[in-house]
Amino acid sequence: MPFHAIPSPVRLHATVARITDVLAARSATRRAAYLETVVKHRTQRLKRRRLSAANLAHGYAALPNGDKLKVVSEPVPMIGIVSSYNDVLSAHQPMKDYPAIIADEVRKHAAVAQFAGGVPAMCDGVTQGQPGMELSLFSRDVIAMSTAVALSHDLYDGAMLLGVCDKIVPGLLIGALSFGHLPAIFVPAGPMPSGLSNKEKSEVRKLHAQGKVAPSALLEAEMAAYHSEGTCTFYGTANSNQILLEAMGLMIPGASFVPPNDPRRTALTRAASQRIAALSKQSRGLGEWVNERVLVNAIVALLATGGSTNHTMHWVAIARAAGFELTWQDIDALSKVTPLLTRLYPNGEADVNDFNRVGGTAFLLRELLDAGLLHENVETVMGEGLRAYAHALDAHSTTLHYQPAVACSLDETVLRPVAKPFSPEGGLRALAGNLGQAVVKISAVAPEHRLITAPAHVFDAQAEVIAAFKANRFTADAVVIVRNQGPRACGMPELHQLTPALSVLLDRGLKVALVTDGRMSGASGKVPAAIHVTPEAAAGGPLARVMDGDLVTVDCESGALTLHVDDATLASRQSAPTPESQTGWGRELFSVFRDNVSDAHLGASVFFK
């Protein structure tokens, strides 16, 4: 896979350089301690000679005879495969056969692969609005711990991480960073073919919210949209993960959006296997690759594509796992200089297959590199800098034939160059005020909807909002407050069911915004939504003392989140009670997470305070 870099690097944008330097300086002590651990673990590894004969015999017992002979007599590197395969997630179902492919390929390159362990993977699409959604965010930290358990046998010289969606990729990455002395490569499965268009699906959802479409018609539309193996095609957290991983250089170039049944998909998995076999014989590991430049590259790619708001928590947690103190203010500062280059649902009508067809990740990264918005000089799994990722796979070849990214986007309603962006700024903003800190995704919010001052309508569950909508209680401009949805209260479920109803209100000519300590993921759409409010209501945050009728301002332009109640009056109010934690559906097992989770701006994690 030959790539050809440009003769000299482009001058880095001043703000990108400044935020990178600030991040490194702020994190110097934490990062140094992390790297000290990485070096210590590498020293202790010493080609597995630290393990006793009994240790090794147990680890080798089930290896095929040929592999067993290699690791004993030569010895060759061992690769640990950590997979989130299951049949529930359409994006992960194709991974069933990947371990055999990986094992077969690494044998050709003087290495042995072993399935080290599986991690849980739940589908937020299945659990939306259901009790299981209260386990969703915490599943990220469970996945991280499961990854650590899989690698804890200390047999391995490298790791293959099989995962695509929502909490799975961040969890795998956090877990692998605790073994930062090992090289690691991510292996995805690609998106399903496009089905019912996102615009048509959205319209059916809004009609159903108004009682104009029967449940059977809604189910028919949803099944026409989500219809086969592969990642869901809208640009939510799962597909944001893929672009961020490519921008970090942690997967094979172009791997994100090749469909599961495309012959290039198997070729990509084999290419990843070749690379991990080579990297396992070198001395650098994942923890050294993921530095301040790589983290900034990930955030810039997120902002340039209007990606999922979940990553304002996930990548803060990932950064802390690598010894960095990334903040929402860093993200906000980068957003102000990062142009928005895509229009993908829910920020437009196109899906990731359209994005890939008109230029895709290679075009996106080439544009950002040429504008000095990405660090080119980073370590990647290719053994080259990030410029290698500005090469695209030939769609007409069954093998991995790369060529430079297309010179021009094939459809500028979907993907644009830096010189002609959809917006001069990125898709995310940080908000702050006397209600606390929050983030808002503005990439799909029209400029005229980005400022609202209106009376508060206060609720403690999204079901209460939907009931109020159906009862026609929203007849004037409103700021809808949904509190007690944070990680301490109930695990911070996503509130996707609010999107159709609030969108209908906007369509009726009302000014409306959402303020919540819960999540909206990539699905907030055209309604301004101040989410991840911290401190959350359950932690005694001001959100717990807002009352119906209080005036609230959500200003996405100035970054203000303001409750128009004087401090003395607010302090005199009794906080609304936190609903009792529910039991059943496994929720009681996660009480230790709710009791120990950090605030959203610190990553909403039980690991990092």
C-alpha cells in the first residue's frame, strides 16, 4: 500500500497549534506519569520470559499445534483479538468471522493470533426510551474493563480491537490505553446499504408523533431504514467514531465506510493483520501514539463533520486514559476555527454512503491537512504520518488499490472544501452560565433558532414531555427543561424520543430549545439543545431549582446558558427531589457507577475524576 506524501508540511493554524500546546502543558504531570507506566510495562514484558512455564502452558494449551510450535520454539509475537461481536448490533454482526481471518493472515507474517476476549456491546437503537438505556453510557466503562481483562493475561505483543458503535469504540480505546505499551489497530465492519432516506424516515417519525401515522407504518419505515448487517447509515456516534479513528491513524486508511459484503472489506481486515504483525515487533505502543497532536486531530475531524455530541464526553475520557486533561473549552476554541465541511443526517439529508461516494474521509482529511487544521506529523498504524489517510480506495477494484483523494467533491451539497464550507465554524459549542456548563450541537440549527429567551417548562422524564406535547400544552415559545437525566441520577440515557415532538413545535413557528443533564447523541437535529448540563440536578446543580415559568436564555452564539432568577431567590428554593433509582433490567447492578461517576465535562467516567 504505497502512499506518497507532499514534499513539505503545511503551516499549522495558529489556534490549533496554541490549543495543542496548552493541552500538553496542562497535562504535563499526568502525561509523564502515564508514559512512565507504559515504559515500565514494556520493560517487564521482555518477550514473555517473565511468565512461568505453567503460565505459558495455560495460555498456549488451546492453540493449534502449528501456532503452539511457533510461539514455543521461535518465539513469534502473539496478537490478542478483542471483539464486540454479537448478533444484536447490525454493525458488529459481520465480525463473527474476523478472528479466523486475522489468525490466518498473521501466520503469513511470522505471528500468531488468539481470541483474547469479548466485550459487551449494546444497541442504543434497540434500547431508546427503554430501561436498558440507563445502562448505555456506563457500558463504555464496562467495555474498557472487559478489554483490560482480555489483555491481562500478558501473553500479547499487540492487539486487534474489533468494534464500531457508540460506547464500544471509546471503551475499547480506554481499555487498550491501559496497556499502552502494546500496539493496537481498530477493525470495523462498514455501513449497511442505504435504505429508506433519512428525510423520509424523519417525516414519518414526526407524523407518528402527531398521531397521523399508525404504529405499523412507523415500524415499516424504520425497518426500511435499518434493514441489513452493517452500521446504521446516519451520522451519529457510531460513524463519528470511524472518522475520528481514521483522523487518529488507528485503523487502515479508508476502512470506515466500505460495506460488509464488499470484497475490499476482507482485504482491509487482512491488511490490518499484516500491520499488527509488523508493529508487534517494534518498540512503540498505542499509549505513545495517542499524544496531544492525535487528540486534537480527532476533535478537529469531529467538528468539521458536525459529529456526535457524545464525543464531548468520550474523548475527554479517552484523553484522560492517555494522561491528558482535555476540556470543553478546548473543543469550543477549536470549533471556532474549524470549518463545517459536511451535511450528513441529522445535519442534512445525506448518509455516510453518500459521503463516501462523493469523496469521503480521504477528501475530508486532505482538505483539513492542506488548511493546516490537522497535525500531519503523527504516528499511525501505517508507519507513516497522517498524509497517508488522504488517499482513497479505488471503488472499482476488489483489492486495496489507493489513489489520492479526489480533487473536488463530487457533490457539494454533501461534502465541501475548506475554501467553501457550509459554515466557517464547527458543529459544537460550549455553553456556560448560572445554570452550569453544557454543550450544544449547532451544525443543524438554523441561525435564527440559535438564540431563545422563553419560559421554562420543567419535566423529570422525556415521557412527561411527550405527554405534554400530545395534550397540546406547548402553545408559545418554550425552553423545555428535562432534568434528573444525568449520570448520577439514572445513567444519562439518550433522549432521542424528544426530537420528533420538539421538531414539530419548531415547524409550527414556535421558538423552542431543550436544556437537559441527559444526552442527545448525534440526533438533536434542528432544535437547539443544551445538553450534558453539569453539575447535574442529582448533584445539587441549579437545574434542580428551576421552576415552571422562569425565563431561560439559550444563546448558542455567545455561549450563554442563563436562568433569569436572582441568586438570592435561587438559593432560597428547595431542590426538586431526585427520583429514586429504578431496579430491574440490571439497573441495580450499576448503583456503584451512579455513586462514583464523574461529571459530564470530566468524561462521565468511574475511572477519572
